Amino acid sequence: MIKKNFTIKACAAALALLHTSPFLSAAEEEKSMDKMWGEKESLNIEAKHPALKWFKDDKYAMFIHWGLYSEMGGVWKDKTYYGIGEWIMHMANIPVEEYKGFASQFNPEKFDATQLVKLAKAAGMKTIVITAKHHDGFALFDSDASDFTVTKATPYKRDLMKQLADACAAEGIRLGFYYSQNQDWTEPYGGEYKGKRPKGYKPADFNIYFEKKVIPQVTELLTNYGDIAMVWFDTPGDMPKEYSQQLVELVTKLQPDCLINSRIGGGYGDYVSLGDMYVPPVRPNVGAWETVDTTNNSWSYAWYDQNWKSPKTICERLVRVAARGGSYMLNVGPKGDGTIPEQAVVSLEASGDWVKAHSEAIYGTTASPFDQGFSWGDITTNGNDLYLHVFDWPAKGALRLPNLGANIKSAIILDDGSEVEVTEDGSILEVHLGSQVGRDLSIIPVVKLTLDSPAKVTNQATQVDGLTPVTLLAEMATTDACSEKGYRWMEKFGEWKHDHFIQGWESKDSKVTWDINVLEPAQYSVTVEYSCENDAANSEWILSCGDESITFITFESGADSTKSFQPGPARQRNFKVNLGVLDIPKAGLNQIQVTPRILKGKGIGIKGITLQPYR
Ligand code: JFZ
């Protein structure tokens, strides 16, 4: 049996796909994509840097993608390129000289560093990390190592990073720099250069770029702008490990307190940056980590992108990440003129009001005692205090938790201190919210539960509470002669989506198991979400819980048109199908299992099984 502890997938990995060598097979491409982000190696990162204290306590940072591409806003020569805006040089195949020439149009006269820093503060964020240099090679700072900088190549001429550093220092916000160490599309010796290589070029010439640009620029960034909280490196790709090591030594020498993220490559870094936008459903087992996310879809400003996250969604994602023990870095993409899109400002300010009103439930907290979240919301912890963040008010007005191995001393609504009734029935704790209904509470009410000792959760099985629907995801399963695999694909260019599936069924004896802790023995209606390739169509399956079972047949789920960005076979769409009613007669620990009855091909990919109380 393989117990799936969370493994970091290079899930959203790899724009690399589009610029890896044309001589690689699909399997090799897959491998080089994993390598692109250096995440496999990063699994061994031991979280021991003293600065991780603030990183873990503060939880929340602002990410900023800003550069020449922001002025283009997703448009090149009257054509819109849908996808992450900062990749427009790549998407539109803009020749190096033309791209560089565009710097004459970058003139962010409306940029106000203080206003930006104040926005981060209003949002409840404690750190700002900005693209000092992205893959296009353009520097938002003055540099002796390049002429392709805001100071030398634009009409604006002033050092933007200096302004930001001063504003951060004045306002008490930490500053970090994003620096693309490997990819540099305008440097003839940089990684994934987009123009014609100089005569006699050999891959080892990367060294020229590294010595002449990376080392001097990282030195400048860590010398001329005061205390730097972190350098956020990205896309190491196949850059030899020695370079990553050299950067670690440089950063540590110049500013020993400065953190480095795992995308430096080579297995280095102080903490792990998960695949883009991934909020892990099960607590990762990787030391310190962060999720990076966007306020809309694209990292840098794109004129058409209006998929703004609501204030509540922002708060929910922050809480989910904090509840799994991580930190959250949320991106905004200023426009070329330096202003922030209005909707991002509105959402950040409104979510910030909630964060501030519930600051004790966020800052300085630790993960939930439960490795997984709940469908009604999630939990953060501080010593004997548990904070229950209620995203969805439960229909019956009560939240059910298993006994926490401690006595309850008090339960209040954090908003206003009003008392909440809690009852205990043997192994079950009920938090009664009925009397709160109709009251004017904040977007996510928080119940503060004070215990007489820290909560103890002895079994990490998924809690099936009999009140709310519960989805058993592939990531939570234990597999036997089948396996859990993360798939990734792009919708618009660079917007990675990921699904995890139980797949690769070897025989009729293969099985997948989910441990559940049933708080209410009852009937549950069962839904399965699966993808199924043509050769696995008409497979038959048995889903069981003890002696009770449901038999079902699966059908081809159809290929997705986004497959062109996906290596290997076409990505299948998912089907979500109601399977019927399952009796779970026994409270306490149970197992939900799925096994093939008649297996065709390698079988289906199961994304999840939902148990919904049947009434
Ligand atoms: C990288 C950049 O290429 C992108 O422009 C943006 O800056 C983003 C934050 O980082 O893109 C990545 C990097 C890593 C993964 C996915 C996209 N990953 O590991 O899944």
C-alpha cells in the first residue's frame, strides 16, 4: 500500500514545454518540465533559516508583476495575446530589438510608491515582492551591468526600486525582489534567448550572461536598496546547480537575513514555493512553504482580464493556506502608467478590512490540527485557541467536529465577543451557530474556541459530519496497484490548471482507499468525478464502505481542446456523475474503497468522490 503523503508536483509546471529542445521525447519533455522548477529536489529543504519566523508569522505578502509588458497590457501590434501578460514577448514572438525599443514607451508617471505600499498595508500584507527583473531582462532599477533599465532606456529615467524601497522603509513593510536568474530573453547568452545567437555560441556561454549580468545585478539589488527580505528566483530550468549555489552564497554574504525561495533551483532555498496558484487540500510535508496566487488571472496587467477574485474569495484562500501551515502571496499587476486596476484596489481593501478585524486568527497562528480542511471552512490555531473560519454557514446551524482531546473553556464569535453554544456528545463536538443567523456578521465569521490544552487530533481521516458534503480527493487517498498523479494544462497561455487523479489501474485487484471518520451514521448520496479515455470506456467499478457497495459503469469523457499545451495524450474532460445512495451504518473510522469490476485499458482517472448527506 502506498500512503499518499502530499508530494509536491511540478503541477502548474512548465511553460518550459514551449521552449524545451525540439529533440526531446514526450517523456523527456515531462522530465525537463519537472526540472524547470527544481521542485523535486526542493522536497528536502530543511526549514531552518531564522527569518522563517517572520515568514511563518506574517502569512501574507503582496506580489507585483510590473514591467514593459504592463504597458503592452496583452496587446502587440493591435493583436491581443490571451495569457499571462509578462510572457508577451514570447507569445507574440517579438524580436529582441523591437522589444527593447518599446522601452521608449514606458513612462509610469502616475506611479506612487507610497500609495502602493499603503495599499499592501490596507490589504493586511506585511511584505512586497516585485519583479525587479523578469524573463524579458528589463530592470526596474538602475544597473551598471545593463543598459536595458528603467533609468537608461525609458523617458521616465528614475529608479523605481529606489522609490519603492524608500516607501517600504517609511511604512514598515518588508521588501523582496523577484529576479529571473536563468531566463533572460534579451541577453544573447541568457537562458531561452529569443533572438539570433552570436557566432560560435555554445550553451556554456551562459556563464558570460551569469557573470556579467546576474551576479552584478543581484549584488546591486542587495547593496543599494537597504534591507531586503527575500530574493524570489524563478524558473531555474536546466541551469546547472553550481549557479544556484553561487547565488545562495552571494545572497547570504551580502544579506544573511535575506530568504531565498525554492525556485532558485538545485535543491537550494529556504522554503518551498508551490506550483502557481495551488492551494493544497492536504497539509504539505515540506517545512516552510508558500502559495503564490493572483487577484485575477494574469500576473501582469492584461486589458481584457476581469476575472477578479472577490474579497471573500481572497480571505478564503488566505485562510486555507494558513490552515495548512503555509504563507500566501497574492499578486497585483499595475498598468504601464503605474496605477493599480481599480477592481484590485477595491478587493484588496475590502479583504484587508476582514483580515484586520480578525488579525489574531491569522498572524502568528499555526496550522489547523486537522491536515485537511472542511467544506464549511477551515481552522487556524494559536496555542489552546482554535479559530473556526466559517465560509459557508451550515444549513442546520451547527458545525460538527470530532472530540478535540481537551475541554472547552469558551466559545465566542470573534467579531464582537458574543457567546456561542458548544455541546459535547461523546466523541462529537457541536458548535451551535443557529442563534447567530440573521445577525450582521463579517464576510467570514470566526468562532474562537478556547480549550484547556492544545487540540489533539489522533486520526487524520477525512471527517464526514453528516451535515455538509465532503469530497474525498485523489490527494487524500491511499493506493494499491494504481497511483495518484497530478496533471497540469494551460487554458490561456501560462494559466496553469491542475487536477489530481487516481489512475493507472494495473489489475482487478487494484484499489484506492479513503479513510473517513463518520460522525453521523446515515445514508449518503455519492458522486464521482472522473476522466475516461476511449480505451477505458465501459469499465465497471465497485465503490464500497464495509459491506455496503455501489456498482457503476464509466464512459469516455471527451478530449479537451486545451490539449495543445499538454505533453502526452490529450487531456480528457471530467464527468461528474451521481452514483446513488450508500449506507454508512457505523460511526467512527470507516473506509471508502473503489476497485475495478471489469477493467478496460488503464481504467479511469478519479478526481474525487463526494458524500452528501441524503435526506
Ligand atoms: C513563473 C513565470 O514564468 C511567470 O511569468 C510568473 O512570474 C510566475 C509567478 O512564475 O511561471 C511559473 C513558474 C513555476 C510554475 C508555474 C509557472 N510551477 O512550478 O508550477
